[in-house]
Amino acid sequence: MVALKLRIMELARHKIEYAVRAGLLEKPHNCSYCGCEKRLHAHHPDYRKPLDVIWLCSECHMKWHKLLRAINRDCVLNNDVVLQTVNRTIQNNGVIRGISKCWPA
């Protein structure tokens, strides 16, 4: 199971690299969250949609994963709800504060 997940992640990364090189997907110059002009990472909210990514700097990418780990650790939730809520917040340049143990309610 872990090997399959890693393979799916690897294929998604390759698809992004190809799409950017081929001009099929435009890589922005600014982080989608903080707006900085650092080197960007393609974050996949859902590996089933390999070309649907959020472009984040390394700092924001780490924050996103740290937040997601905290949510998964503290809450038993539908993963799609978590991903949609966090991604919507990132895309709107919002800030998530005061996450409770039952977030989102």
C-alpha cells in the first residue's frame, strides 16, 4: 500500500514537471499563500488530480503539511473535508487560527 502511494506521488510529480516544460501548465512566480518570489513547490492536495496543484514556497509548503498532520493527529475527519477547507484557506490567502480538536465543526 505504501509503495503504491509513493508511486502515485512520483507519477504526479513527473506529470507536473512535463506539463511545465511543455508549456501546458504555467508555473507562477509567487507563492500562492505568502506571495514571496522564492523557489516554488507544486503541492498536490489530491494526487488523483495530478495537474491540480497549489504553488507554495518551501516555508509555506512545510506549514501546510504541519497543519495537515496536526489535523489528522487530533481529529478523525473525512479527509476530503480537511483538504477542501485547508486548500480553500491557502488559496484565499487566509490564516487558520485556533484550530480546535474537532476542527472543522
